[in-house]
Amino acid sequence: MTASLTWMIILLALTVLALVYAIMVRPLLYSAIGLAAGSLFLTIILFMLNSAWAAVFELSVCAGLITVVFISAIMMTRVVDNDENQARNKEHRNRFLQLPIILAAVTVIGGTLIYLAGLPLMPETSVTAAGFKEFGEMLWQERTVDIIGQIIVILAGAFGVAVLFKKKKERDNR
Amino acid sequence: MSVLSGVILLAALLIAITAIYCLLRSRNLIRIIIAVEVLMKAVTLLLVFAGYLANNVALTQAFVITMIVIEAVVAVVAVGLIINLQNKNNSLDARHLGYKQD
């Protein structure tokens, strides 16, 4: 097995573990940290797959900005008392009990199929440096309709947040 | 198909199953948004790997960057709505949406 394939498998396993942890752990703060860790491992995978720009965005936006947004939201939400917390812990454990079993079954079946298929280790691609040279051209010159859509979405998001906070301010004043 | 392709597909499938399970089972609104984010990670991984296989990483990176921007906007707006709902209902439970809590 080549070194890059070994590293890729380790990083993929860490990504899956971090994201499963983010979903399964009960405190939401740990969930947000698990999500950030998953984004961090995914960033390294994107670098290994020659997508440096996507990796930088993944690291700065997903592991940075979105984590900060989630942690801020968690700080603003209600703190439950001890009895309610214990009841919710039990409910949460029961709700997510089947997930590790499903994931283990899928991993065993998938892993066995990959092992038995006798596949070559790496895909047959002729990756060149051209992808990096063309990226700026692709981002700014080839896209038209999706840039308009993206601008509309960003504006909608900005206006949405502005309206939410405006309403809150009006209610506080009343 | 290769071992690397198989392992990446398996990892993306595991991540997607985890997120969809959480979307179906969880009642906590913040956890539901986290599940949407996790599902986006699986899509990002598959998109970038598709570009790697087709030797067209530039195009897929442009799409991934668009997706990340929209993901951030969705997260910010959703969190704003959730905080508003929490202030109104005093609950993060999706079952309490639309009902005033005493």
C-alpha cells in the first residue's frame, strides 16, 4: 500500500469519526467542536486531492466562521437544570443507539466488497498542474448564472439576519 | 474503480448516513442544522473527488466554493431563526414549533 493511500485512509477515518462524534455527543458545544475537527481533516484531504482553493475555503469558512456562529448560538440558548438534563441525556442515548450499529454494518460490508474486488490501489488519472492555472479563469470568467445566484443568496442572507435583529430590537424596545 | 475510490465513496456514504439519521431522529433544531452541515461535507468530498478523477479540479473547486458560501449563509440565517424561536418559545425542540410554551 502506498504512503499517500495510507494517509488518505487515516484522514478519512478521522473525518468520519469527528463527524459521527459531532452528531452523537449530547452537549451542543462538543458537537460544534466535532464539526470543526471534521472540517479540519476534510481540509487536509482536499489538499491531497489537489483542490487547494477549496481546502482554504473549507478551513476558513467551515472550520472557522460556521463554528463561531454555532458557538455563539449555543451561548445564547437556554441552560437546562440538572434533572431535565439527565432526562434529556437518557432520551438522547436511546435515540442514537442504533447509529453505531448501522455504521459498523455498512463499514464491514463496504470494506469486504473493496477487499474482495481486488482493485488497483490508486485511480488512473493524469493529474497535472494545469488545474491550478485554470482555476482563476474558471472562477471569474466561466461562471455567470451561478454567480448571480450566489449574490442573491448572500444578499438574502444579509437581509434575513438584518430583519431578525431589527425585530428583536423592536420587541426589546416595547 | 480503485481502492482509493472505494474508500472515499465508503467514507462519504458513512457521513451521509450519519447526517440523514440525525435529520430523521433528532428534535433539537441546532443539531438538525449541524446535520445539514455534516451532509454538506459528504457532498464536498464527493465533488472534489469527482474533479480529481476527471482531472478537472478547477471546475469542481469553483462549485465547492459556491457551495461553501451558500452553506455559510444557510447556517447564519438558520441560527438567527433558531435564536428568535428560542426567545419566543423558550425551547429548541422542533415539536414545539408554532406552539407558545408557558
